[in-house]
Amino acid sequence: MLLLQKIDRYLLRQFFQSLLIVVVAFGLTFVVINIVEELRDFIDHDVPILKILEYYLYFAGWILKSFLPMFILLAVLFSVSIMARKNELLAMKASGISLYRITAPFLIVVLLLAAGHFLYNEYIYPPWNKKRLVIKNFTIEKKSKRSFTKLSNIYRQIRPGYFYTINSFNVTRAEGQNLKIYKRVDNRLSQIVTAQGIAYEDNRWIAKDGTSRTFNDSLRESYAEFDTLTLADIEEKPEDFAKKIGKPEDMGYDELKTYIDLMKRTGGPHVRESIDLELKYSYPLTSLIVVLICIPFASNPRRGGIAVSIAVGALISLVYFVLFRILQSAGYNEKIPSLAAVWGINVVFFLIGIVSLLKARK
């Protein structure tokens, strides 16, 4: 038992040493590439060095968020291939330790890393990412904050047949102009409310200086003017209007789920976001899948040695990631069920990994 514990520690030490080298090497490469891309903005906009350092601190977190499965894949390939090349795995097998037992500590640790990756992606990094985007937009690229706080032509659906429009809205001041509310019943217009202004005060929406026109079944109209009118049916908050569609990777799990609920309630598009919400579970498991597939190749270097093993494992993983994105795109366009888009490739490659492991030399 002690021998196996020592072997576990040795295997994991080799893995974490390789993981550290991979993270530092590729992380620095990504940082250098980004510095080259942003260098003109740094110079033209006279960005302070401390802001640049702060930005790349958050950027390093983004690299870890986006590429950890690839880093884990390369670390497993390097560590296992090197041990196989030195005949260390052969010695372990000769002493009665099967490939399954050698694989077990890798799978357990990678599963824990996948769980940590999920928690990091959805609960730790999103606040850092918002700071990164603030520095990028307003310090590095010098974008105007006006476009983020002053909105126009807002449309929201309260429920089917019941919606409103706001011509212009200031998120910071929580005030807007030219409000129109339309309500339909049985495919006929039943009410129109118009107001010169709308404001969010004391956790409620108030329409100001407006009129209300109500139509009965015989299309006879009743008309009323008001100075203020409480709009209890509008559930959005001012900051909800500023949320952008199309970048769910910038949101944590809870924030994206809240956003999807908002889109469902107001009639906005949410198919892509719903798929991306489920992908937040399936993507971290990519690490486990690619390890299952690559260990059999890395543990038995053929002619060409480590390079061939790494090339074959990397090719399989590349195919995995390409098919992963293809199914994701098909799900976005509603060509396949969302369940297949999110989990289909994981299931297929998990089975391939299990078969590869069973057929490998023990």
C-alpha cells in the first residue's frame, strides 16, 4: 500500500511539474502576442504602466479560464510520454501495477481540477473579467462611456401581447424619455399608454406626464391623463437594459441564468445563451475526456518516440475540439437538439476513451 502511495505521489509530481511548465510557457506566449496587438493603443493613449500590469494580471486569469483543458492535456501527454520513454511505466507494469491503476490518480486529480475550473470560471473570475473589460474599453481603447450608459430604442415584452418601448434611456440616472406601452387582448389592441418620461424611483418604475387610452370590445375609447403612473408590471431594473447579448463567456453561471430568465420573460432571444449555460457544465469535463483518450497513446510510444505520441494525442484532441464547436454551432442554429449540442461529443469521445483504455497494453 505504501508503494502504491509513493507511486501516486511520483506520478502526480511529474504531472504537476509538466502542468506548471505548460501554463507558464503558453501563458507567456499568449501575453506576448497580446502585448504586440495592444502596443499601439498603449502608446497612443498613454496608458500608465500600472494599468498595463493590472490588465495583464486579469488577462492571465482569462488565459487560465479559457485554456486549462488544453494545458491539462499537454501536461498529461508530456509527463506520461517521458515516463514511458524512460521505461518507468514498463517497470511499474512489470511489478504488477496495471495501466488502469496508473491512470487512476490522473483521472481523480483531473476530475478535481475540472470541478475547480467550473467554480473558478463561474464564481471567481467573472468579477475580475469585468475589471479587465473596463480597463480594456476605457483605458486602453479609450471608448466613450456614453455608449454603455445612454441607450436608445429599447424594446421589451412583459408577456405575449404586452410590451413597451423607450426611445432613450440613461442607465446611470435611471431615467428615460418617450415611453409607449401596448397591451393586446384576443388579437385586438386594448390599451396604449404614452408618457414623456420614465424613471426608476424607490425600487419601482414611474411614468411621468402621459396619457392612457383604453379600448373596449366595441372599440369605444376611454381617455385619461396623468402626472405620474406606477408601472407595477415592469420587472426589469435599469442595469438590465445595459446588458449585452452575445458574450455569455463574460458572465458567471448565476448571472447568465438570470439573463436568460429576463429574455424569456421579455420575449428576447435566448437559444444561444441557454446552450452556453449548459456548456458551462460540459466544457470543464473536456479535461477528463481528453486524458482518457491520450493516456493509452502516451503510455506506449511507438517509433518516433515522444513526438509521435504527443502528435497523435494532440490530433485526437484537436478533432474533439473542432467537433465540439461544430455541434455548438448547430445547436445555436437549432439544427440539432440542445442536449446533443451540449453533451453529444462528450458522450462519443468518452466511449472512445474507454475503448482505447481497454485495448491498450496493460
